[in-house]
Amino acid sequence: EVQLVESGGGLVQAGGSLRLSCAASGLSLEDYVIGWFRQAPGKARAAVSYISVNDTTTYYADPVKGRFTISADSAKNTVYLQLYRLKPEDTAVYYCAAGIRGRVLVGSGVRTYEYDYWGQGTQVTVSS
């Protein structure tokens, strides 16, 4: 059974930092692309970043470029999203997702339907 468990969310002031973790079980990171998405109240779920561990391909959405960093620890089967210089507009529930590498990388990598497994989400709240 595949499971993705996010952690690391919380309340932080604008300008602060957080590190989100996505611990995967039941799959090998090398076979999947791991994506981070976020969903703010009343808004659609949107891609934030993804990583293909096998070839270190990464992607960042424009609003987070230069502020967020994605990385992976294959030994721990865990993907991290480091959030720097947080803004109130970063407030959302953050989800990690896993999609089969061969399919995600030939697509856009930013569509929710490209991913097969999802975590339960972790809340990030940035106060002004």
C-alpha cells in the first residue's frame, strides 16, 4: 500500500521559513515524480514544485521560484520542500503527490490528474 505523509506545516510570520516533509512508503522514489501542490480556501489546487529523483529534474511555479527549494533523501524515501521568505499569499494546505515518472515527465507535471497518490495535506499559515 502506498502512503504519503506530509508534516512540517504550521503558523509562521511573513518572511519566515518552514520545511515540509513528505515521507513515502510502498513505492520507490526513483520510479516516481513527487510533486507538491497547495490549495488555498476557495481556490483550485495548484502545483508548487516537483522533483524527479532519478534524474534530479525539478520544477518550480513562478510564485515560488527563488523562495522554495525541493530536495529528496532516497535513503529515507522522503521529499522535502523548504519554504523561505514566506508571504501571506503562501497560506494554503500543502499536499505531496506521487506520479509514475514516465508519465508525469512526458506531460506537464503540474496537473493533479498526472499524479496517482496523495497525502492528507499539511496546513501552512503565514501571518502578515
